[in-house]
Amino acid sequence: MAHKISRIELLPLLFLSGLLFPEIVKFALSTGGITSGCFESERRALAKLKGGFTDPSGQLASWVGKDCCKWRGIVCSNLTGRVVEINLHNPYVDDNLSGDLKPGQALGGEISPSLLDVKELKYLDLSMNNFGGTKLPGFIGSLKQLRYLNLSGASFGGTIPQSIRNLSRLQYLDLSNCFAGSSQNDLRWLPSLSSLRYLNLGAIDLSKAADQWLQAINLLPSLIELHLPNFFLSKLPLSLPFINVTSLEVLDLSNNNFNSTLPRWLFNLTRLIHLDLNSNSLGSELPDKFANLASLQELDMSRNSYLEGRLPKSLGSLCDMSVLKLSANRITGEINDFINGLARCNNSKLENLDLGINELSGNFPDSLGNLKKLRYLQFLGNSFQGSIPRTIGNLSSLKEFYVANNRMSGIPESFGQLSTLVAVDLSENLWEGVVTERHLANLSSLTDLDLNKLSPNISLAFNIAPGWIPPFKLRYLYIRSCQLGPEFPTWLRNQNNLKTVVLNNANISGTIPDWFFQLNLQLDELDVAYNRLTGEPPTSLIFGDDQSNVDLSSNHYEGPLPIWSSNVTTLYLRDNRFSGPIPPNIGELMPYLTDLDISRNDLNGTIPLSIGNMATLTTLVISNNYLSGEIPWFWSNFSLLYILDMSNNSLSGPIPSEVGFLSSLKFFILSNNNLSGKLPSSLQNCSSLDSLDLGENKFSGNIPAWIAENIPSLLILRLRSNLFTGEIPPQICRLSNLHIVDLSHNSLSGSIPPCIGNLTGLKVELTDADTERYEGRLTVVAKGRFVQYDQRILYLVNSLDLSDNRLSGEIPEALTSLVRLWTLNLSMNHLTGKIPIDIGNLEWLETLDLSSNNLSGPLPPSMTALTKLNHFNVSYNDLSGKIPMANQFLTLNDPSIYEGNVGLCGIPLPKLCPGDEKQPQSPDDGGENNESEDGGDDLEYLWLILSIGFGFFVGFWGVCGTLILKKSWREAYYCYIDRMKNKLTALAARRTG
């Protein structure tokens, strides 16, 4: 009551002042409807709005009581008392959708039409909620007082309502990620919003506006900030008749599929401060026109597929630039001019420079050290070489430095002056020399150090004084293929913050010292593989992460197989000297293992049943041990198992039918055991298999046709040295990816399927990307011997081995279409007929063995086209005719590879071919060369006789003929003889006297 009286008492004053200030009178009279600081009509409208929402997390719990101005997210005008702002942004997630949004945290439901009763509403934010695909109501366009509308990430359905064009006072509109579906939208509504200063339509399908989107944007003269990332368009117009958005300061067109060059109109936006064109398919070279954008502070053109050429000098003139990202392009050349240009700025503001994953080369210029505000420097994945410049020590603000995957070779001591450096990645380079404590002296902020090198060759050594204490506390230490040994590095003695410790292939010997265990580390990874460590395995270390990794592979550890805590999920202990049985409770103590590799040890006994508890296993490798007994029946829980390798043991019995539950299996390797029986039909359920290796066992029965019918992706089929019988199923020709086939040393009969030419895996060349489909090692018979290939080279191996069976019939002509074959071995069968005339098509063939068959006819002339052939054998057939003598056959001079063929003749066999006058010898023993050499000897003998005769003639007649014909010479000669005779007579007389 007192409140109302006070308003009445003010009426005379308001009446007098209203003559001059009518708006004050309007306000005073209108407040007569306020109840406890809130208009009743608006309170009821907000209550209905709340009623339309679902609010599982209680965000609107404060929406009680009569004063709605005090409710969460509600702001009332200090002047009129009316609600002017509703801010219901989801507090559990930020605007970049990077929060951990969980079900039950977001508002949902629908927007009540009662919102129209909030007539002075200027600000509405419902972003980052989840309206479950309900349509954005058309009445939103009736809120004509709105200046700010943010519905980003709110998961509405349908399309943008056309009524939104009525919001002519709107200055800020954010509809990014607003719609849960993929409905197509147009922009016919947009030109009416001429007051817009901020527009964000990210992740909205604007394909209906494919041809007009830029023209529509260009009709917004007040626009300052435009965000159109990921809006489903690939057309970026190259020109505009006029530029109307000259006030634009922020332009984001990232994550689209623009496949054009950079448009000309872009360089007329001279007020641009932020330009983001990352993750498109923009092409051509970077133009010099960037000099027009003198106000530019942030430029991101990373991840464009066809952006190439050199860095333009004009980029180096943008002295206000603070962020430049050009990674993942095809930019070439050196960076000297660009860096030198930035260094000439009086006060370069560059803080973030990312040129990673390009084709840049050359050395880092010394002027790099003049960019003293640099905080983030990214050069990884290029071809830079030489040393890091000594001026690197001047970058006193540098926090992150990434130069991985280059050809860098030198680290200067000034690197140790980077006191603000937090993370450095120097991996995969050609570093050489010695790292001393001076290289690390002042790195007091360093937490992450990466010096990984996959190549085992060591060219960089650490030579740090034993008593040196680093100024840093590392969290992440990854050193691989660097010299740290021979002892465990003592400079880690104070590193008690370590989470990741990788000291792989570091030439460390001896034991891990006690002080390392006393650091009380909470590790998530320990990798000391490929060293010479001995002693007790570090089982006392604590692993704090739920997914921790331990790798002790290729050391000299011995004794029983060690066990770690249950939160270790990957365990690699291969290639050590662990002995005894696998602990029977390993699956109970480490049930969450995903990867277990204990191969190449001296383990014996049986496979423990507790392994069946490891339901999350993806890799199980227990090969190359002395395990015996049968394969257990516990495979029904291994739905994630990817690799199963139990080869080279002494396992016996059948393959359990439960292997059919291994639906994710890619590599099934049981070779070189004593397994027997028929292949279980349930194996066909492993339809994702890439490699099936069951060689060197005692499996019997027919090769089942379902291998080809139900395992279509098979790359490797190896069934050699078993007891398989029957015919080769013709269905095998359907395996279009198959490129290693080894069915040798069985008792297969029948003919080689004529459809063998359908094995397109032996016709096409696989790429480096295909290496992802290979794991482990495989032994293949090639070049007459066993050759073991690892996963890095397996994709290149193309082999077909059907030797030592009972196959009959002719060699199919279609086999000559397998043009990528490396090895073809059909020996020790009963094949008849002629060698296919077009066998020369197999130009990649290195090994061809057709020995011990019943083949007849000549060696086809096309064989001389096999220029890569280095192992060849056609012995013990019924071949005839002359052995070719061209190309590789000049080197195939071992007579044994042709023996047992009565009709063959010519080099290197002793049998002459018809028409040969003289028996030639093989090339290495002389052959045709010797024939020419014999002819050469006769000619030399003739020249010797002629030379002697000519010499005698010249010598005799040159002296005697002259004396006969010239009297004065004859008299002088005789006088000389007389004088010499007298001298000799006098000399003899003196000696006898």
C-alpha cells in the first residue's frame, strides 16, 4: 500500500516535469503494473516459458517468487523495469563445444509463445542447450526489439524461419551448430538485417544459397565480424561488382571445400584483422597482394590441399601480424626472405608461426632470433637442414618449438638459454654431435622433451656430467635412438614429475638404479626397449593412468615372466630371456590388457586359462617360445582381438571352433606348431581376416572354399607344409586382394585353376598407405631360400608358391597376366604341356622354379624379357631346344638348373645345338668370350712372328748393310775393333805380370 501511495504522491511532480520530459511521465505511469519489482505479465510469461522447457539439471531452480528480475539469467531495465535480457546459455559447456556435456545438463523441450509477452526483450541466449530437433518457432521473428540472438549449438530442427528477416534491429546473430539435422537453407531473409555487426552461420547447410551467398552477405554494410565455417559450399566467387562490407574486421570461411584460387575482392577488405581460410582446397600460389592487408593480425590458411609456391615477401611486411598459420600445404622454397622481412619490423608482434607440413627447405636464417615475441614456433614436416641458428637463444618468450621430421643436423649450445621453453619436439631429424649440460643449462620451464628417431642408427650422443642437476622438471621424456648409455642417465635423478619415460635404443646397459624407483613416479608409460638391461624387471613402479604402457622388449632380462598392476594395458616383453611358464593368474592380475606381446622368449608350459579374462585384448602375440599343449577354449569373449600370433611353438591338437567368435580378427598366425585336424568351419566367421598363416602344421582335409567365399579381404594365405588334399578350390580366384599365396608341400591334386588370372592383387602395385594392413613378420620362400619380411616391406611382396604337390595338367595361360609377381614356384608337381608363350609378361619376376615336372617344348623366347630374374630352375622336365642367350640368361650359367632335360642344348650345357661347329663354354668359363679369346691368341702369335722377323731384318741390315755399302764407316768400325783388341791385350798382360 505504501508503495502505491508513494507513486500517487509523485504525480504532481511528474505532471509538471512531463511537459519537458514526457518519457519520464510514461515510465512513471507504466510502473503502476509492477509487483515487487517485476511486471506481472512478464513474470507469467517467463513462468510459461519455464513450463515449456525440460530442466533436468535445475538451471531454472531460481525461477520462483514474484520478482522475476532476480531470476537466474534474467536482466531487467534500470529505467523501465521491464525484462530486456534472457541469458540461458548452458553453463556446463563453452561456446566452442569443448566442454564435457553430459545428458541431463542441457535445457530442452520447446520455446513457449509466451515469450512474445516480453515485449522489450533485446537480448536472448539459448545457446549450447539441446532442444532435440524441435523446430525453431517462426514467432521468433516477432521479437522486433531484439539486438542480440544466440541460438548456437541448441540442436533445433528444421530450417531457419523466414520470419527472422523481421528482426531489423538485430546486431548480433549466432546460429552456428544450431540445427541438429542437415536441412538445406537459403539466405533470402538475410539482407533485411541491415544492422547486423556480427553474424555466425557455422555448420549450417546453405547449399540453397550456393550462387548468392556472397551477394547476400555483401548487402550488410555494418558487418564487422563474419563466421561461415563448415557451411557446405564449395564455390568461392572470385569477383564482386562492388564491395559493401568494407568495415569487415573478422572473416572466417574455414572448413569448407572451396577449390578455387584466392578471390580478388578479399584484398580490398583493408580493415581485416583476422582472416581464417583453413581446411579448404584453395590452390595456386600465395599472392603478393597480402601487403594490402596492413592491419592483419591473424592469418590462418593451414590445411589447404593445393596452396603452393614460395612464401611471398609481402607477408614479411605485415608487422602487426601476431598469428600466421600456413601448415599442411605445398609451400616450397626457403624462408629467408620472409623471416628477414619480419625481422626488419621495428617491433615485430609475431607470437605464433606455424609453417609445418609443407615442402620448405634450406637453413633457418639467423634473423629468426630477432622475432623476440615468438611464443609458438612450428616447422615440423619439411626439409629444413643444417643447424638451429645460434640466435635461437634470443627468443626469450618462446614456449613451444617443433621441428620434427626435417633434416636438421646441429643443436647449438645457445638452445639452452630458452628459459621459457615448455615443450620441444626435435624428433625424426639427422642430429649429430654431442649434447652436454650446456645445451640444457637454463631450460627451467621445460616439461616435454621429444627426441624420437625410428631409424636404429645412432648419431647423437648425450655426454652429461654425472653430478649435473637439471633446472627443469620433465613430465614427458621421449628419447629414442640416441646414445645415453652405457649407464642409466644420472641426470634423471631429480625428475620426480615424470609421467612418460621412453629411453628406447639408447645403448643403456646394466640395471635400472635404485634411485629411479625412489622417485615415487606415477607413470603412464615406461619404454626402455632395445637396450641391454639386466637385473630385476621394474615391476615395483607405480602406474597412475588407467591406460598405462610398459615396453621392455629386446633387452637381457631373464627369470620368470613379470607381472604389473592391473592398470597397465599394454605390455611388451618380447625378445628377452624370460623362462618358465606364463603365470597362471596373469589374466586375473592384469585383466584390462589390450596388447600383450611376450614372443621370442624361453617360456614353456601351456597357455593359461586366465588369459580368457582379458576381454579387452586387441593383440595377443606369444610366438617363438616353447609352449605346448592344446589351444584353450576361451575365445568367445575376445570380440576386439585384432592380432593372434601363436606361431613357432609346440602346440598340438585342433583349432578350437570358438575362434569363430573373433569377429575383429585381422591376423591369425599359427605356423610351425604340431596342430592337426581339419580347419573349423567357424573360422569363416572371421570375415575381416587380412592374413591367414597356418603353415608348418599337420592340418588335413580339403582346403575349404569358404576361405574365399567369406573372407574376401584376405591378403596373405599361407598353408604350406601341411597334409591338405583335394583340389585347389576355384573360389580362391575371387580373392582380389590376395598377393601372397603359399600352398606348397601338401598333397593337393588336380589342375591349377584357370581363373588364377583373376588374382588382381598380383597385378597391381600397393601403396605406402597399404602398410597399415600388415603386422608382424612373414617367412616366404624366394630366390631359393627362406626370406623373412616384416610389416614395412610385406605389402611389396608378391608370391605364388604351389610347389611339392600332385598338381597336373598345363600351366594356365592366364597366369601370365599376374604382372606384379616376384616369385613363382610350381616345382615338384606333375604339370605337363608347354611353358606359356607369354611368360615374358611377368617382367617383375625374380624367382621362377618349374623344376621336377613333365613340361615339354622349348623355352619361350619371351623369357629373355625377364630382366629381373635371378633365380631360375627348369631342371628335370622334358624341355627341348636351344637355351636363350640374352639379357639375364647370360648370368644363369649353372648347368644344374637345366639338367634332366634331354632335349635342351646350348650354353651352359655341354650338348651342342644343331649348327654349332664347336662346343662353346659357359660365359663364366669362357663361352663365346673364350672363343673370341682363342682367336685373339692366334692373332697375337702371328704378330709376334712378324715382329721378330721385322726386327731381325731392321737390326741386321741397318748395321751390316751400312758397313758393306759405306767404306768410311767400315774402316772406322774396323779401327775401333783393333783399338779395343789392343787395350784388352795390354790389360791382360798387366794382370798376369
